[in-house]
Amino acid sequence: MFCIYSSTSGLVRAARLHPELAAQYAAVEARIGHRFRVDVSMAEVIAEAATGTVPVADWLG
């Protein structure tokens, strides 16, 4: 579901669709001390998913 090559908006969309899996990724991220990607952490993705500010039409870009 979550791919390091996905756009940030794609990751946000995936987090909205699969919040439990996103939370598991965030837990692993916190446990190992590394971000999901260099430019974005799963915690940031989850926070953005909660705000609902990324348009659905933009999730591929």
C-alpha cells in the first residue's frame, strides 16, 4: 500500500484509506529512528491525512 516512490499526496491518500497500516508504519519508523522517506515521515503523512487538505484529484501527482 505504501511505496517510497509514491508522491506525498499519494501517501496521504493511502493513509486515509488504510489508517491502521499507516499507524503500523509510523510505529516502525519511530522504533527504528528512520523516516519513511528522506523528505517525509509517515507521522507527517498521517498528520496531513487527518487535515484533509490534499485534493483527491492530486493524489497521483
